[in-house]
Amino acid sequence: MPLPSRRPAAVATAAFLLAAALLTAVPIGAATPVLESTLDNGLRVLLLEDRRSPIVSVQVWYRVGSRNERPGATGLAHFLEHMMFKGTPTYGKGEFARLVEGNGGRDNAFTTQDSTTYFVNIAADKVEDILRLEADRMRNLLLDPKEIDSERQVVMEERRMRTEDNPDGLLAEELMSTAFSAHPYQWPVIGWMADIARINPVELRAFYDLYYRPNNAVLVVVGDFAAPALLERVRVLFGLIPRGPEPPAVTALEPPARAERRVTLRSPSAPLPGLALTWLVPNHRSADAPALEVLETVLSGGRAARLHRRLVQEQRLALDADADYSYGSLDPNLFWLSGRPARGVSVEALERALLEELERVKTEPVTDEELERAKNQIEASFVWGQDSIYSRASALGRFELMSSWRLLDQFVPLIRAVTAADLQRVARAYFPPDRKTVGILLPESDSPAAGK
């Protein structure tokens, strides 16, 4: 099961499903109206007809991720994601997947800092069957203690593979836990190994009972169906599920950094040094978010972008260089710069070069060509998304969790309105060199000048 996390390419090996959902969204307008409803039990329902192919994407987005956990009980959201495939009294272990795969469909799930999502892509005439399965496991999960112990080993192995035996993942984890001091974004989505080892059936059941309720979920269906008729079936299948208590709000706020923070990690499995710089920045709720999104693309949107062109191609200081921004994060998150130094280049030299590129943005307006190219790239991603019902459904779900699916129509106009002066302003406001968090990855036997 995918476990995406928002990390720059130089310190991660997995693609970000949520970022893909965000940037492959299709603007939803009057020509393709969304039928929206909130059931009496609080379930949000978004239905979008797309009749081009006889398929549907059914997605259930639960408003629970690692940000809803607490110290000593990390990893619960991701562990529960695994257990959601272990059966109910009606549909036993593995039967959900067998029913989906037996009808030519594909199902999976992913957990993030902010949410847990389950999706099925399948032939349109099977949509009611899938809705019945999702309604059943929303409240009737078995959570057998033997299955929990068995799946614990799977989750622990997943953590070893993705983090403890993966130097890039380990650096990202160490950097997140250093960059955040008060907010739950500081712990890993998969959880700390000690917590995974001690998760018990009682707390897993309590977590399920609190968060897996219709009033904490968004059901999205996109594809070949008649929306009014399908909404009635949704009412029948989900409407009798009882509303639960409102989950406690996450009120933690990360205070502004007072000084630079650094972490250096040595790993015997690291083939090359790596570097990541991060700053705490606003999320989509800020008027500065579109400018930060454009700045990310100006810096790292392809081979013509600044970081690759200047640091990799021209100066030959880096093997790769990237930027990343969590536009859709529910709370303020990190803006990343990252890279791997070229042979003969020290980590310190690459750090200076990355900071110099940020300083250039502060002091020199980006060119009209760069700005237009970045905007075109972001808008093109929206257009490409119309070929995928999965991406359309994912965008609806992601934006609904952020605030409202209606924000989809505003995203591209906000991007188009960004100016070169906006990029200078946000760069000056959010990237002071003495407030960054720096993560350095070194092969175990190397010195800080490990690029040599």
C-alpha cells in the first residue's frame, strides 16, 4: 500500500500521490457539474459524471492522518489503513480485494500527514458493489488481534525498507523531526518503530471508532453513471451508519524558528552525500501560497528550471537539485531545497550554491520567460488530468479536505496572477538564511567534504 510523503526528489524515492492529485486536477465548471450532498449522518458526497469511458473511480477520504496522533502512539493511522483490508463479518479477509480484482478493478490506499484515502477503479456497472463494500468496512471492521500481530510484522518491514534501510528516507525523517518542535508533522507517517511494535488492539479499535465515521469522511465518485440515481443508492448504503463524536481538533501551531538547526546523518548504505534545506512556510490558506507554488516550479520545474540549469548543467556542482512545496498541506509545512553534490564538490559548496539561488530570487526579478514557463507548466498539469477519472476524483477529495472542492476553479487564476515581484516578496519573507533547517547525509566513512 503506498505511503506517500511530501519530500523533494533528492531525499526520496517515491512519488507523491497527493501532489499528483493536486497538480493534475481538472477545473470543475458548469459544463461538468459536481452533485454534492451532505447526508444526515455527516457524510460528504461528491459525484461527478464523466461518460467518456465505462469506468468509475470510487474514493473515500478520511480526515485522519499522522497529524491526528500523539507521542507514544504514532503510526496508528497507517497501521489502520493496512487493517482495513483484513475483513468484516460480512466480507472476510482478502474478500474485498478478490471481489475488486475478480471484476477487473484495482484498489489500494495511502496514508499521509493529513488524511487516509481508499480508492477503487473499476467497471462502471460494479459501482454499487464497491459502495456496499466501503460502507461495510466504514464501521464493521473485525480488527482481530491475531491479524493485528501478523500485520505488525508487515508494517515494521515496510518501515525498514522505506526508512531505516533507505538513507534518503532516513534523512527526510530526521530532518522533519528537527524542523518541527511543536507540531505533529515532526513524526513520520508510518510511525516510530517502537510505537509500531507496541500498538495494541484496544487503542487501534478506539482510533477506528473515533475517526472512521461518516461525519469524518468524504465519498467521491467520478465516472460513467447518472449522478442523481447514484446519490440515492449512496443514501441507502451509507445513510444508516451512525454519526460519531466529532474528533478533537488539531490545534498545535509550530512557532517560528529562532535559529538555524542542523542534523548530520551517516549511513553505511548511502552511496553518495545528500543535502536538504527547509523553511517553515504557509499553506494554501495564505495569500502567498500561489507565489510559493510558482517559485517551486521556477526553481525545479524541469531541466530548464534554475536549479538544474545552473547547478547541474552550467556550474556542475550537483548531480541533481530540486525544490518542493506542500501547497495542499492542512497546516503550514516545509519548503525544501535539496540536491546531491557532484564528484569533487563538498556538501558545504552545494549548500552555498542553493542559498545563492534563493538570494538571486530576492534581489533579481525572475525573467518574463521563466515566470510564464512556470505558470504554463502548472496549468498544463491541470489540463492533462482530464484524461484520468482517478486524478479528477483525487483532486475533488484533496481540495474538499483542504476547504472545499470549489477551490479547484480558483487555483489556475491565482497562479496566473502571480508576478515576479510576488516571488521576490515571498522569498524575502520566508527564507531568511539563519532560520533554515539543514539535513546532511554522508556515507559512513566520509568526511563532510564527501563529494571528493
